[in-house]
Amino acid sequence: MDKDQTRQLKRQCVKCGKCQTVCPLFSVRPIEASAARGKMALAEAVTQGHLDESDTYRNYLETCLLCGACEEICPNKVQTLSAMLGARERLVANGRSKSGKKLILENVVGRPRLLDLAMRLGRNFLGLAFRRIPAESGIRRRFPLPLITRDRTLPSLADNFFTDRYKGQVNSGSGPKVGIFPGCMTNYFYPGTAEGIIGLLKKLGASVYVPEGQVCCGMPALTGGAREVVRKLACQNLEAFEKYELDAIVTGCASCGGNLKENYGGLLREAGVEDQRIEEFTSKVFDINEYLFRHRAPDPREGTVQKEEGGKEELIVTYHHPCHLHRVQGVKAEPIALIQSTPGVRYVPMADDQRCCGMGGSFSLEHYDMAKEVNDQKVARIIETGADAVVTSCPACIMHIRDGLSRNQRGDIEVLHLTELLQRYDCEKQEAGKALDSGTRGLKTGTYDAEHRTQNIIRGLKPADKRDYLLLFEI
Amino acid sequence: MDSSVKNQIRTIVGKEHCSDRKEDLFLYSYDAMNRRYLPDMVAHPSSAQEISRLINLANEKLFAIVPRGAGTGLTGGSLAVDGGLVITTSRMNRILEIDPENQTAWVEAGVFNGDLQSAAAAHGLFFPPDPASMDFSTLGGNAAENAGGARAVKYGVTRDYVMALEVVMPTGEIVHTGSAAIKSVTGYDLTRLIVGSEGTLGVITRLCLKLIPIPEAVGTMLAAFPEINTAAKAVAMIMSSRVTPSTLEFMDRTAVECVKEYLQDDIPPDVAALLLIEVDGSPSVVEADSKVLEKKCLEAGARYVQSARESEEREALWTARRSLSPAIMKIRPLKINEDVAVPRMKIPDLITGIEELARKHRLTIVNFGHAGDGNVHVNFLLDPEDKEEVSRADHCVKELFQLVIALGGTLSGEHGIGIAKAPYLDIELESSATDVMKKIKHALDPNNILNPHKTFDYDKTSLERELSPHNG
Ligand SMILES: Cc1cc2nc3c(=O)[nH]c(=O)nc-3n(C[C@H](O)[C@H](O)[C@H](O)COP(=O)(O)OP(=O)(O)OC[C@H]3O[C@@H](n4cnc5c(N)ncnc54)[C@H](O)[C@@H]3O)c2cc1C
Ligand code: SF4
Ligand code: SF4
Ligand code: SF4
């Protein structure tokens, strides 16, 4: 390692405080613990032996969206995100993470089959517990989901998970071989997004695969500090995708894409995978925006917006940049260009469009109050634009923004994944219809039926798994 | 501080608004000087009344009270060197009134300077003091440090815009100083006494600030010079011309290198220094003045003068400039930052002198700053592990101060004395002057409870409480 690199690694926070100007949490809780400066100070005090890894310390450290805005603005280029993740990993390694959460991470997220079952179980519980809110579209449900304790508007679990419906090769075409990595949220909540991706890839003439054996990308476990768990998941995903000898791997989830591109290299290396295999895998990962932009989008400078034949009114849309897409992957121009080149759509930029929506993965589960306040700022910016729909490119953002809009009585503003927008305005009619309905459709499961099914699932579990389930419901 | 005192503090501010948990003490142990002193407790009071009660308690039980704004100070002013209670103004952050007719604003001390700027802009007004930290430092802190900024060359510093204050005195009384009237000579000018007192004479809770109309147009230029000396000469020529720029910022080559990622154009290798110049006023004035200054730069020997046409270009230049202070830490992990100031015609002498010092002591020195008002940030970049280098720097700092005083200048243009410069105070101030200050301090704060051991109250032993970066 040369001297410059050593310096780079040693580069420490100089406590200038500039990160406070962009930290979304600092804007709602203007205390020193909110922004990176405070978190860096605490982590330093711990490494230097002045402070123990107490519960308060853990709580301060975990009260963070991991949105990366601090790292982006830091004039001293301090790598705040990896410093904060590193501190979380040490908490886990030293047995200092919250016990329930740790068990969930290791036992559920780390064991794909269990996660899958948990989601099925959750889905059946929804039937028992949901109550309607008077939302115009009727697709919003407010219910206590197993992992979520407070009242909030959440998407309903899909009737059919994406990977249940699509396995192996799902389209044969003469073009490139493309594999889809839907990611958990898309798979369980928004299969329509992934179906949209199939549709769009089909149009490109690609051979499309949904590799069997793929599992969660591991992002929640990684932010929870359970690096070992993610290493295992990374290996499983590598193997699942390698078998198909693909030309590209695409995902519509900003967080998964960021994780696969940025973290898998290090994780797989730690697991002893050879560099060449790693490179083969990670270099093929694309966010769907990137992939579409490269393969089909017209040059944005030429892309003039045309009204659809027949005088259909144009849809005014604005765009929210998911942190894990624009900051982690540097994909910002592509989605805008795609929107601008979609006929019948007019794009209006929103203020602070690169500011986090307040979701921050499991952050919003534990700190819903703050997540809500950050989200209210985002919602205000959306409303200001006067748009009919807000488009984004991350299922987590979609969920959180939908929640925010309905909380602010603006459920009339649609929240769309970019692929949904493209599908709706850009695809053959029948395909579009099919793709859309499964993504946004409400619950159909009857109450008694759900209860019955839940009982059956629990009965079918092995005793060890049963214990893990009970844990799952405890948080 | 014993537990009964802590309980009384809890009763005054509410227990959710104070803490003595070790984690919280660490969070309020530093400022941007990046040294650490642990307080015994931290409180976030919500009003002058609460602060008054805390101060009364401190006088009764004899513990230190240390006011803290946003903790962006560069001289350790908000550090609890003697332990005690840190009180922040973070909950006193309301803009109370903007009066567009009288062009004044009433704010609470914890309002960020940048938030006042946005609120004033909505009325076509602005608050001229613009420290580079304006988006993340408080108006109370700006007043306590008498902060300056790039616009000081034309518009002056914080002091010039504070009309009236609400202050909690070190003996607990809540006092209103000054007046919202532009002219006021009733009694001593207590406002000016408190402004710049670095939290040692009173806790500012509210401020009445003067605003002025936003100029119609701004012209921004970047002038590049082959030598530092020619840039310094240009500064002298500009400042003696009939045009007063609203900004005249200087950066040397190394400083530019540290922020070049923010700049849109590459800086040619044979450029040794840059001047960032702005003029403001009506569009025709801006155009005419820009021409005058451009000519001066070229006469002084500038390689080229470029103007920022788009507001985006201007934004980029300012982002670069405002990022300088922390960004130069990229070169070396330890920075000693001195913000000396000299009468502006002496800038060329100062710059030459600094270059000589750097050679003599074999040190990396980066210079940038508000050349227009003679204020240069001299940054010594060091490797903390190289003890020999650090001690060379210590000598050099002393010689720098001697140079500055010989040129008729001052130790600190804007960052204050705090603990950083306290040991050097006698280089500038004659003992009769410090005596007057000590008498004032003693008269107002007989028990020495408000921010002790700062400025002239230098105390070596209390500084030794600093937490070392290593275990132990
Ligand atoms: C990147 C960077 C750039 C900077 N650029 C500039 C610059 O261009 N010009 C400049 O002048 N400074 C600059 N500074 C220094 C600093 O931002 C200023 O000194 C600022 O005024 C401090 O405000 P604060 O709210 O952070 O106060 P703090 O750092 O919290 O406190 C500073 C001092 O004021 C006292 N104090 C704070 N609030 C009160 C109150 N309500 N009543 C009484 N006393 C109080 C404290 O006790 C302390 O002594 C810069 C700092 C950084 C990190
Ligand atoms: S993380 Fe960067 S921006 Fe934040 S205080 Fe530290 S050095 Fe400054
Ligand atoms: S990652 Fe985001 S939320 Fe966390 S400290 Fe940085 S800016 Fe704040
Ligand atoms: S929810 Fe979206 S915007 Fe928020 S952190 Fe996650 S990816 Fe970023």
C-alpha cells in the first residue's frame, strides 16, 4: 500500500460539522447525535477505549438512514458510510447488537427458506388484521405487519410471489441472455415491477431468466452489521446466477443493485472466491435504468416529448432519486432521460430530488416517527411540483412515499416504479395491463381462509423453525 | 458536579432536555478545532429564563457554564475545559420576526445563519456576514465570535449588523442591550461589549439584526497569477482603486489543488495563486466595476481573468471556496490554522514573510483567505506522528505572530482566541489592555462561572484535561 492509500484510510473526521447541512435526520432532530460528525465522534471514542459499546451508543449509531449524503458532501472525503457500517459490524462481533434483531438477521434473513416462509405467513396474517383506510384507490391498507409494529400504510403482500410464478427461462429471444434479480421487496410486495422488467426486456429481444436458487441480496443484514450472513448469501447468489452463463444481471431495486455492485466484491473475496469469478459476476450487474438506457433509450437530447395519438392528456411526473441508485451507483441521468423520452409524459423536476425519502431500510421500522418526518419533507416537495405521479426506482422508496402521500391526504398522486411508467405508456396494451395489475392490486385473501392457511403453515414447520417464527413476531 | 446539582438542572430544563450519559458528554466535547474536553452535563434550555436559572444555580454551586451554538468554532470556545455544564442553543432556533420595512430581523440565538439568509431572501433582503460555515453555524455563535466572511471586505463583519441583544448575564440577570433604532447612544454600548466576547460575558438568547437589500446584480471573476507575490500585488492595487469589491478571496496553489474537484475548469500548472473576486450593485455598475478590476489584475501580472457567467459556475466556485478549510486536511492529518490579519496594504509583505518562514522551518504551509480585508488563513499541515515537525511548527507559529504584529496586524481576524490562541495573547495585547478586560470580566462574572479559561484567562493546567486520542 503506498503512502497515499494509507492516508486515505486514515482520513478522519475533522469535526467541521458540514455534514449537518445535508443530513435528513439532523433536519428533524437537530442534535449532535443525528449527523455523521456525532456518529464519528462516538465511534472514535469507542475505538480509542474511552467509551463502551453501550445500548445508547448502539442506538445512536443505528439511528441513521445510511443515505450517504454526509459522505457525498464531506469536504475532507471521510468515508462515513463504511466507518458507520464498520462500527455496526463490531457491535455484532462483540455481541452488543440488539438480541432479537440479531437472531432475526441470522436465523431468518440468513436462511432464505425461512424468510420465504415468514413472508408467506405474514401474508396470511394480513387477511386477519388489515383494515381499510378510506383511500380513493382502495389499494392502500393499514395493518400491523409482523415486522412492523406501528400504524402505517403498507403495501399488501402479493398473492403470488414473483419467484413462485417465474422460474428459469421466462422468455427466449435472439438477443443477450439477461437474468433478473428481483430482490425481496419486489418479489414479495411488488412483483409487478419485476414482471414489467420481463416485458421491457422481451421488447429488446432478450432471452430472460429468473435464476432459481437466488436469495435475498443481504442488504438488511449488512446494515445490521451481520457481515458473515451476507457473505453466505452472496455466495449463494453467485452460484445461482453463474449456472446460466448470462450476459447481464438486472434489477429494479436500487438497494439490491448497489449492494451487488459495490459490496459483493469485498464480500465474495472474504469468502475466498477467486477474483475472476467475482469480476465476471459484479461487472454484469445493471440497474434496469442503466440497462434500458444503454440498449434502447433514445438520446435524451433528441428525446422530445410527444403527445400520444388520439389526444390523450399528458401525465405530469416528477422523479425521486433513490439514494442507493444515484449516490451508490451514480445512476442519475438515465432515469430522467427515460422519463423524458416516454411519449405522453411531461417531466417536472422536484426540489431536493436527491434527498433521502426517509425510509432507510430497517431504520423506518425502528424509528418510524423520524422516518415519517423526513418523509413529510419529501411529500411536500412532491406536492409542490403539481405532478400527477412521482416516479422512482426503488421498491423501498415507493413503499415509504406511498405511505407519506396517503398520510398527507394526497393518495391521489400515484407512485410508480420507472418500469411501471414505461410499461404503461410504452408497451403493447395487453402486456401493460397484465404487468400493472399484480403490482398494485389489493388483497384478495378472505379472512377465514387466511387464518386456516396460517395454521397450516405453522403446523407444517419444524420445531426449530417454529421458535424462529415466534421471535419474528416479537419485535 | 454532584447528583443533587444534576437533579436541579433536570428540574430546570426538563429531564428529556439534558443528559449526563457518557455518550452525550462525548457528543458535546468537541468543536471544529477537533480537541475534546468532557463536560459533566449537557443541557438544551429553551429560553432566557431557563438559562438564567441555570446560571443562578452555577453561581450558588460554583460550576462552569459553557455556551455552545453549533460547535463549528475553530478555537475551542465551546469546549468545557473545566468540566461543568455545556448549554446549547439548539432548541432556541426560531426566527421571530422579519421586518421588511425597517429591514431588521429578530431571531433566537440558535438559528443557523443560512436559515436567516433564506428567510430574508424571501423579502429581497440579506444578512451580509457570511462565514464559510454559514449553513451550519448559529447566529448566536457568529455574534459571540464576531464572525466575518467573504463579504466583509465591502460590508463589514457580524458586529456591524447586531443592533440589539437579549443576554443572560453571568450573574443571572436577563438584560436587553442596544435598540432596534439605527441610532442609539443611550448608555454604554453593551451590545458591542457582548459581541465578540466568546461566551465569557453573557449568554446571547435573542438578536436584532440589520438586513440590507440584495444587490440587483453580482459579477464573479477568477484571476490566475503565476506567483503568489503578483496576486498579493493585485490585492493591494484593487483595494486602493475606486472600486470596492464585495469579495476578494485568495487561494494559493496547494489550496486550489485540494478543492479542484469542485471547479469546472482545470487550473493550468503554471498558476500559483487565484483570486476570487466579486462586485455587486446595479447591472451597469457591475459591468463597469468588473472591467476596472480585471484591468488591475492584468496590470499586476495576472495570467488570465475569467468571469463566471452562469450562476452554476459561480456556485461551483463558492462550493470550492467554502470547502477549503476542512478540505486541506487531505494533505496531512494535522492542521494548525491561524487566521491572522494585517492592514490590507501589508498583504504582500505578509505573504512574502510566510513563504520565508515556511522555507526556514521546512513546513508545508497552505494560505487562503479574505485577502481584501487583510485576513489570511495560514495553515500549517503536519504529521502528528512527526514530533520534530510539530515542534518546528510551534516555533513557526510564534514567529508568524511576531511578523503579523510587526506589520501592525492582529492574531485573529475572525475565529477568536478561545483556547487555541490564548497562550499567545501577550504578543499582541499590552498588559494594561488585558488588565482592563480582566476587570470587566471580574465585575460581570465575580465567580468566573461563564466559559472560564478562555481568551486572556489562559490556564495551562486546565487544558491538560484534554482527552488524548489513545486509550488512557
Ligand atoms: C468549515 C468552516 C469554515 C469556517 N469559516 C469561517 C469564516 O469564514 N469566518 C468566521 O468568522 N468563522 C468561520 N468558521 C468558524 C465558526 O464557524 C464561527 O466561529 C462561528 O461563528 C461559530 O458559530 P457556532 O454556532 O458554531 O458557535 P460555537 O462553535 O458553538 O461557539 C463559538 C463560541 O461562541 C460562544 N457561543 C455560542 N453561542 C453563544 C451564545 N448564544 N451566547 C454566547 N456565547 C455563545 C461559545 O461559547 C464559543 O466560545 C468556520 C468554521 C468551519 C468549521
Ligand atoms: S464527516 Fe466530514 S463533513 Fe462531517 S464533520 Fe466530519 S469532516 Fe466534517
Ligand atoms: S447517512 Fe444520511 S442519515 Fe446517516 S448520518 Fe449520513 S446524512 Fe445523516
Ligand atoms: S428508501 Fe430509497 S431513498 Fe431512502 S435510503 Fe433507501 S434507497 Fe435511499
